[in-house]
Amino acid sequence: MTKRNQELCVLGLGYIGLPTASLFATNGFKVTGVDVNIRVVDLINQGAIHIEEPGLSTLVQAATNSGMLSAALRPVEADVFIIAVPTPITANQQADMSFVAAAANAILPVLRPGNLVILESTSPPGTTTGLLASIFAKSGLELGKDLYLAHCPERVLPGQILYELIENHRVIGGFTPACAEIARDLYASIVKGDIHVTDATTAEMVKVMENTYRDVNIALANELATIAEKVGANAWEIIRLANLHPRVNLHQPGPGVGGHCISVDPWFLVEMAPKESKLIHTARTINNAMPEFVVRKIEQLLPDPTRAKIAVLGAAYKGNVDDTRESPAIEVVHLLNKAGYNVAIHDPHVNELEYELFSAEDALDQADCVLLLTSHDEFKALDPKEFGKIMKKRLLVDTRNFLDKQVWKEANFQVHTLGDNSAGVLELIKNLT
Ligand code: SAJ
């Protein structure tokens, strides 16, 4: 196959599919992006986008203006099909592969000999050789001979997707070695990082383990935060000093783990090998319990919910993104509402939410507490001296150790940072001496 002049059909125009489709389009491939959402298709055909990601708007505009990217509701004939649809979990933490299955079935009628199909969606190990191979068997094409199939997991970080799409190393797992080689040729035209070729199941497992590694490490940091609060220590200072060791890389505690990747993918392993995944399961449980821990802290500081208004800063699952999927901030808000608090959310990145969104002024007006849940850069610019004037109580709870404590203390705020109870110990020592 010659690399450029090929036609690509990318299924799923979300955080991964849209940047991938646009990058191929601006590198000389004729790309049709497919999405089931007509609003998304219309927007992209107008050169606009429905998600926030640095640089993406410019890239999509360049791709559509050149005529190399267009969007459609249904797959068209192409040389290569890339599946980049969500792989969420059900309420019982089982992998929901219905979007992948639907995408694979949708391309069946347009498949032709010589096609390459790539699964980019993070998937439980065995998906390529199991689910996908069984669907494509219906095409009558022989896999590895008339039809090439590979898994090339996306591994890019929301917030720096475009940079990482080009620079990161890629792992490509083939249904057969020939499938992997053909997929390698394709990605070599957009990727500067090294491309490592392996089998499909290994590639699936590599991706799931990367996110699981992070989840387990965040759980360790969260456990440290809760221990530090109990024994009267500062987890953040402990992490800073421990990480000076050449072989230690403690992660950051916080209100929990969100997003559609790290909070989801470890469950794939728990589902497949429940007895063997004890640590992974425990890590998920620890991280899922963090919103509750935050709410217990608020209850200690403001025991009467009926009189307390909480100004929540941030609904997105992490700083400087607009994505609220699985966001621990939403879970905190849900629990605070359930406990009877009056909650007002401010998030400069989020436009749509199940809860009402407020300006910073309206959220903080007459509030008893500022509760920071997401580390958006904009929050650093909030002036506590000014906002202190319109609040009922000057109380800050920072769950990410993000704001400048000194500035808030100078504005007469009582400051509590998740994982830091060192003041408690200092008080204790002062009282003893
Ligand atoms: N978080 C912490 N403490 C930390 C790091 C993260 O509490 O030390 C929280 C964040 O606030 C957020 C969640 O964890 O709620 C996940 O954030 P993240 O930035 O670690 O990761 P994602 O979900 O945005 O992207 C991850 C990345 N995976 C890895 O770094 C191994 C990315 O490379 C993947 O492509 C992406 O998942 C994906 O799509 O699978």
C-alpha cells in the first residue's frame, strides 16, 4: 500500500478520533470522519468543533478547508478504517463493547479486499482476536490475507493530544505479523516517535496496564493523604521529599480519579481475572472513595448543611480540560447536595452540566466555603481579598494543593488542604511545650 493518497474512514469523532482524522487529513490522506451524532457531523463540516483541546480547532479548520476531511453519519468505502469509539463500563463495572461492535458491524457492508482495520479504542485484552475477528469473519474476507486487522491503542494525554499524537511512541499489535507491519507503515506517516510492533493481545494489555499503573499509584498517593491527615502530617511535603529519591515517583493525591480512561480501564482486568486483580480492585475502591473523604472534611468544618453554601471551583475531571466524564468533582457535588448543602459550581471550561453553572462572583456570593476540586489555571487568578468581601465565611478547602495558601491566608482565609494536617501537629506540639 502506498501511504499517502489513501482514503481513510475514522469511526468516532471524539477526543481521539477527531484529532487523529484531522492529522491524517493534513498529512495528505483523504479522510471521512464518521459519527452517529448529527450535531457533531454538521459542526465539523463547517470547520468547527464540539470539544475543547489546545490547537484542535485550527487543525480541524485546516483539514476541512483543504477538502481532505469531511464528516458523515455512515461509513464510506476506504482503504483504511480506524475505530475510535468509547469503551465505557456498565453500572456493574463490566466492559461495554457495544460501540466497538456497532462500529465494526457498520463497516462490514463497505469492506473490500486489501482493507486495513485498526482498533484505537482502549479495549479488554482479547477484543481484536475475539470480538472483532468474529465480526469481520462475516465479511467473507480472510483475516491476515484479504483483510488486515490491528490494534493501535491511543495513548495521548487530554490537554496535549496533538503534541502526543505526533511525538509519543506507538505500540501496534497485529492480528498477524503482516497486519502489524501494514499498520506500522500507515502510522509512520504521522508519528515521529518510535513504532513498536507486537501481537494484538499484547498491545491491548500494554494500554490497559499503563492506565492501571497510574490508577494504582494515584491510589497510593490518596492513601498517603488519608494517613497523613490521621497522623498529623503533610502528604505533599512527604511526596516532594520522597520523590528526590532516584527510584521513587509518588503521584498526587486529590478528590478522586476521573476521565473515561484511568477510572475505567482497570475494571477490564478485574472483570477478566477477578481473583488475580486484588491490588487493582483495591486501588479502584480507594480512588472511588475520595469524593466521600472530601465531603467528610466539609462536614467537619461546616456541620450544619442547611445553613451552608459551598462555592465549588471546577467540575471537569482534571485541570484545563472541559471533559466531565466520571469527574470526581461531580460526585462530590452529588454527595454535598444529598447531605443538604447549597452548592454553586463555577467552571470556566465547562458549558454543559447536569447542574447549574455560575460565574465566579455568583458562586462565591454569600458562600461559607470555597471548595477547589479541579486545577484550572483560571482559579489562580481569583483574588481572595476581593472575593472574601462577598463571602459569608472565609474558608478555603483545596483538594489539589493548587492555590497559593499564603495569598489566601493573607486575605484572612482559614485554609485546609487535602492530605495536609501538619498544622494539627504543630498546634499539639505548641500546647505541649
Ligand atoms: N490524577 C490524580 N493524581 C495524579 C494524576 C492524576 O489524582 O497524580 C487524576 C486526575 O486529576 C484525573 C485522573 O487522575 O482525574 C486522570 O488524569 P490523568 O491526567 O492521569 O490521565 P487522563 O485520564 O487524562 O489520560 C490517561 C493517560 N494515561 C497515562 O498517563 C498512563 C493518557 O496517556 C491516555 O491516553 C489516556 O488516559 C487514555 O485515553 O487512556
